[in-house]
Amino acid sequence: MSRKSALLIGATGAVGKKVLSELLARDEWYKIGEYGRRVTTPEDLPPGQREGRLEQRVIDFENIDAAGLKNGQWDVVFVTLGTTRAQAGSAEMFEKIDREYVVNACRAAKSEDPAHEQRLVYLSSAGADATSHFLYPKSKGLTELALARLGYSDTIVFRPGFLRGAQRPEKRVGETIFGYLTGALSRVTASAEIWIPVLAKSMVNAGLLGSSGIPPEVGAQKAGQDGAQFTLIGNKGANILGRT
């Protein structure tokens, strides 16, 4: 397998941090780009990874064309950017960050070279549904379809369950309570929750393998609609792929 270049958008979040660490820990990537509103500080990078393959750039999502995303000619684009309505401050800002920023950045990162096969790996959420009456799952579902319409050679979407092991600056009471529930359910099903390092490894594996190379036991499915199809990996499949 030839070495590839990877662009990560949203590396400072709970999952993005682990995806960046996973990328840096593996030799399959000859160049890694970390682009976002913030980037990882040198102190938080793995030892020995402050120079070399890692390219960091703070970008303005309101002026995404000036970010130079296309210049990297990235082989795989990973997206872990997201927010909550509470963090965003309003439903309008939530949709701007969660959907508009994501779609615009991926559009800007798409190569204009028709011979360059690019892969897109997006972190969505369990329950994502473009027809939902609820803000969060609807936004995720609409984002999935919008990304699938961009014309990447291969689009892979992850819909994980409860994210176990999130290290956040703020404590979320509801998340803690839900974690107890999914922890109990995880004793009988692999569909309820996933440890974040496992999810990160699963996403990186998918980025390397592509839809055609994902093992059958993962249970990846074709999803979306005409003109907006993608490969979907659920929580159980992510657990399996992250442990291979």
C-alpha cells in the first residue's frame, strides 16, 4: 500500500485529538495537515512530532477559499469538526458550524485534478436523519448528503453511538448519566457505545482501506440517495474495524 497524505479538519475536539494522534503514530501517512479554527499546541503533540510530516494552519471558515486547502492535494480528508447548540449559542450558529463550515471546507479541499482519487471520511452521529424534526440529527443527516454530493471518489460516514472516554473542559451531566446507561448496554451489544481511541483507529483504518477494502465483518452499507451515496459504518462496525 502506497503512503498517503491526510488532511484533518477539527483536530482539537474529543475525537479529532485521537485521530491526529493515530495519524502521527502510523507510517502510512507521509504528510498530515491539521487545519482548523485552532490547532494543537506543541506541548500537546506526541513526542517527536513537532516537526516533519505535520503541517498546521489556523484558518477562517468564513473565508475558506483563502485557506489554501486545495493546495495540499490531499489523498484522504478526515472531518471531525462539530459542535452542540449550547456551545454554538443558537440553532443558526449550530448549523453554520456543524454543516456549512464542514461542507465548505471539504469542497475547498477537493482536488481539481480528475485523475486524483480522493477519499472523504466524516464523523457523523447515530440517528443522523435528513428528514428528522430535531435539529441535531437533521443537521448531521443533511451534512452527510451534502458531502456525498461533492464528488469525492469515495465517501465514508461513521455514525458512532455514545463516545466513551471523552476528555472535555466542561462536565456534561446528561452525558455522564447516558454513559452509565450505555456502559450497561455494552455488556450485551456492541452498538451502544465506543471508546474514542477505538473510533479514531477505525476512522484512520477506513481512510487507508477505502470502501472496497473494508472487511465484510464490519457490516458497512451503502446509504444516501441518488447522486449522494456513501459508505455507512455504524457503531458496531466501528468497534470491529477499530480493533483490527
